[in-house]
Amino acid sequence: MKNKSPLVVANWKLNGGTDLICASVSKFLRHNFKVNIGIAPPYVYLGDMANFLKNSSIMIGSQNISKFESGAFTGETSGQMLKEVGCNFCLIGHSERRQVFLENNASCQTKIARALEANLMPIICIGENEQQYELGLTKHILYKQLHESLQGQDLTGKELCIAYEPIWAIGSGKAASPESVQSIHAYIYEEICTIFDKETADKIRIIYGGSVNKKNAAELLAMPNIDGLLVGGASLDPEHFSEICELANKQAANATVQTNAEAVLA
Ligand code: PEP
């Protein structure tokens, strides 16, 4: 499954301002990361961030998208608008949106379609809560989230990413173990192979989020089924976040060396 270069995404949530933008932009413009990196600041900063980083490979994304295209929907922002200000991706169905703003699999399905129409890569967030985890319902929850939001999506010529984020791991300091994420990602992959054809499923990145930091990032990224990371709290410190990106860079470089060695030995 690991034929894609890692994707590391920062989710700033309702945090950050001009200071964090300046610090992040100056940090990231100085690096030449080979891996894919995305930053999702609050809406109001998207245009500025996209402009500052337009000559870099850093992608900019929103934390949400409207399920409507235009009209009398106060407070909403459409996919076309996000694309116009320079976004490359958008997060959809983050557990905080599901819990606080009552989003569900049906609204996620519409939002994914809107993002794809606007040529934004949807990063669809899925994951079980603590009680569901303890009751052994993880796969059941993921099955519903995947099938109800992805069924019927047309991915021809488009990119999509799935972020597995167990809710109990988000902001708790208790990341899931690399082995357990590995096995859950294998399950997610099996399911997306039943929703799309295998060729399409193979192109979908499955990344992990939940208390990722510079201490656990390398172990997580070393797992064959983990295609990248979604980072919340640790992404608010540009130094810390860039160390995580460095680890991903190193991991990708090692994987390339290994693939080349295998090709020579074949
Ligand atoms: C998140 O909310 O997407 C997240 C991964 O948060 P944290 O890294 O702080 O657990």
C-alpha cells in the first residue's frame, strides 16, 4: 500500500493569528520538503497563507466547506471560493464538527461531492469515540462512516484522503499504537476497495491523527499502511511541526532508497 509519498497536515482549528502565520511561513519557506505538507488555518487567513506560500510546495486547506454552492446561507464558504483563494484541500467531518456542529455522514457525503467538484482534495475524518472503542465497535463505526459518505462519489481524475482519527486520541496525549493504527488502516483499505475499484482505492491516502508529536511520528510513519499524519496541537508550534515534517521527509527518502535497492536486486 505504501506507494505514495507521505502527507503531513496541520489542523490549526480555532487557533493562530498573524504571529503564527509569520512564524510558520518563514519556517516553511526556508525548508525544501520533498513530502507533501498541508496547513489548514482558520478561514480568514487562507488567502494570505496561500499567497505567502504560493512559490512553495506547501498546500493550503480549509477546515470545513459548505454543502451549498451559493445563495442565502449566512456564514458559509463554498468550494469554489476556497479554490479561488488558493486552497488545495479541505478537511471534512472532523470529529469536532460532528460533535459540536452536528455534522453527520450524510452532510459529509454532500461536502465531499462539493469539494471534488471544486477540485479540492477532501480529507475525510473518521473515527470512533472512547465508548465505541471500549465496546469493540470501531470497525462498525468506520464501516458506516466510510460507506455512507463515500458511496457514489466520482473520483475520476480527483484526489481523496482519509484521516483515521480515533476521538479518544485527539488532544488527549494518548495516541493510538502504531500497530493498532496499522491494522485499522488495513481494514479501511479493504472497505474502500469495496466502494471503489482497487486502482482507485490504491490512490487514496489513509493518514492517522490523534496526539501525534515529534516523539511518536517516526514510529507511526514507519508502518506500511500509514500514509501520513494529521496534526492538531503540535502543529501550533512551527518548530515542532517542521520536525515532524523532517521525520516524514527522512522516512520517504529511506523508502525510496529501499525501493531502488529492491529494483536493482530483482
Ligand atoms: C485533530 O484534531 O485533528 C488532531 C489530530 O488533534 P491533536 O493532534 O491535537 O490530537
